[in-house]
Amino acid sequence: MMRATFAIFMTGFVFGGVLSTIPALADDEPQNFARGASLYSGNCNRCHNARGPAEYSDREWPLIITHMRMIAGLPGDQARAIEAFLRASNNPPAPVARIRAPSRQSGEEMIQRFGCRGCHRISGQGGSIGPSLAGIFDRREEAWIRNQILKPRANNPRTVMPELGISDADARAIVEALRRMN
């Protein structure tokens, strides 16, 4: 019922000419992913209780973002970052058959780069879309944690967490960084 009401509401916006205000999403904005995760957690989660990006299709997100720009007063740069996060979450990178070279970044740097704190509380800071990672090693085996980082949908097909397309060595570095932070 709510989705049907929203669709009717959004149809009025589209025919009213609001479609022209949809923020353009450049394909070359991967840096927006981490920022978008943080903004989604800090802004959208307040009212929408951690809805997953897969709840709507890539065709629907621009209309929703436009609506939220108007209702929530989101600036264009924030709206583009949130949309980049939502689209990337809906479209995980295709599996690559070759072995990826590990990053030269530390686990802590990768946690920052991938915006993990946008969804997870780590060392008392971060979002609430994903579970807090405080005490994660008391609740889960290291292999499970590493697999969650590598293939999040293997453990939970409905997870909001996107597949980041990182190497096993990088996942191990992130796990070690999380161990030091706990």
C-alpha cells in the first residue's frame, strides 16, 4: 500500500517537471561510495530504518533521491553521493576470475576508503545500518568475518552490504585492523 501511494505521489512529480532536477550520477565517482554510505546511514536511516538498496531498482532511485532532495533538503552533492552508494550496492562488481593484487593500503586505510563506518560502529564511531563490530571476534569466527567482507551475500542474500571486489589479502588486512580496533 505504501509503495503504491509513493508511486502515485512520484508520478505527479515526474509529470510536474521535477524529473529535470534529478542529480546526474557520473560513472567516474567511486569516491562517492564511502561518502554516500556515511550520508545514507546518518540521514536516511533516521526515518527509513535501514532499508536496503535492493528494495528499489536503479530506475526508481533517481526519483526517490529527487523526492528526498525536496523533502529533506539534501544538497545536490550529498544526493549524488547517496545515489552512488545505492547504485553500487545494487550492482556489485562482477566476479573476476583472475587473482587480484593486494592493495598497498593498511587495513585501517581500507576501512576508511570503503566507508565501513558509514554503516558499522567501529571503535565507538559509525553508523547503525550494519551491525556494530565491537566484540565481533567474540560472536564470529575469523573465517566467517573474512568471507563476509569478500562475499557478503553468501551469508545473507538480503544484506545491504555491497561486494567490494577486494582481494583475500586485503580482506585479511581489514580483519586484522578490526582485531586491533576491538
